[in-house]
Amino acid sequence: MKIVLSYLLSPVYLLFFGLLLVVFHPIQIVCRFFGGYELRKKSVDIMNFFIVYGFIILGSRIRFIGFGQLPKNRPLIIVSNHQNTFDIPPIVWGFRKHHPKFVSKKELGKGIPSISYNLRHGGSALIDRKNPRQSITEIMKLGKHIEKENYSASIFPEGTRSKNGKMKRFQSAGITSLLRYSPSALIVPLVIDGNSQLKKKGYFPLSFGVRLSLTVLPIIDPAGRDPKELTEEIELKIKKELGQ
């Protein structure tokens, strides 16, 4: 029965998702023109609310666990595993009070309605994986930005998505650069679970009835810690939470 529902309801959700991106693209532009960053951000938050809670179309609900422990008035570095493109909207919504920015590949900065515009104008770092110098410069700018504004930066240290949910090895370079330019930041280990099952067969069909969750593990103060050892520690903690 779940397989039948997956085939029947996937087009409904994908149409819903696509319409949200198309409709909110001009809304973002208008909000930015008349209200600047704050109004544009509110439009992005609303869009991601609908994307996340629209999963009910697929018989799925998402749980946000541990978000009540997030500190205020400190920049945050969100370090998480990466399962698919649907990881982003829950992070945007769950951390909305902390203005999450992303370390993303530059290819995503163009061609995708709403998403590309938000990445370009929302303060995220668009990096060229083939150009280490450019990548470091962009991450440096992001680190300085979150330090100044007490915002948050989200980074996927695996470097790429894990389609089957099995975590790849974390790389420490991005975390090291962010900590260097945002010395007062706290680290938020984040566990994303279920998204790999949602797209087990790609975008069609999306799986019906998958349990999705984002879990914030205990916050880490990185002061005086070696970033490489810290990255390894976070990787192990997330793997443990996922039962890997």
C-alpha cells in the first residue's frame, strides 16, 4: 500500500514544492526591494515552513528535537550529516531565529528559483570546490559575518550528500576556517535522520510514511580545542545517534 501511495502522492508533493519555489522567487525580490534583509528573510522562513510541513502530503511528519537548548546572543556553527536536498528547509525553519547561512557549492547559486536567490542574497558562502583559495575566502567572509551579527553557519563536513544515509568521513577544513574567523561561536552538532529514506529512489517516487527528524546534540564550546579532533568527535557522536 505504501508503494502505491508513494507513486500517487509524489507528483502532488513535487508540484506543491515546485510551485512554492516559483511563487516565492518574486516575493523574495519584492520583499528585498521594499524591506531589505529582514523582510526578505521572513518570506524565506514562510516558504520553508510550507516545504517542511508539506511533507504531510507524503504521510511524513518531522520532529525537531533539542532545539530548546540553543543559546542566544552567540554565533553558532551547525555541523551535520548530509542526506539530500531536503536537509536544507528544516534547517532554515528550525534555526530561523539564528539566521542560518550555508556553505554551499557555487553551482547552486544560479538556475534554481527561490533557492539560488536566497543563497546569493542571504549571506551564504558559495564555494568553488576546484578553487581552494576562493573557498577559503568565502568561508572567511561567512565566519566574520556570523561573528559580527550573532548569526549561524550551517556546514556539511562530508562535502557531499550520502544518498543511502551512511555517513562519509568528515573533513575539518571548513570548520577550522569558520572557527578562526568566528572565535566566539559555539558548535551545534545536528543529526538529520530519515531524509535518505524519503529519497530512497530519487525524486520519483518519494517514499510514503517516512519518519523524519532533526536532533540537536549537546552544544560544544570549541575554545582551546583542536578543530581536527573536534571534527572527529562530532562525526562519532552523529554516527552513534544514527546507529552507525
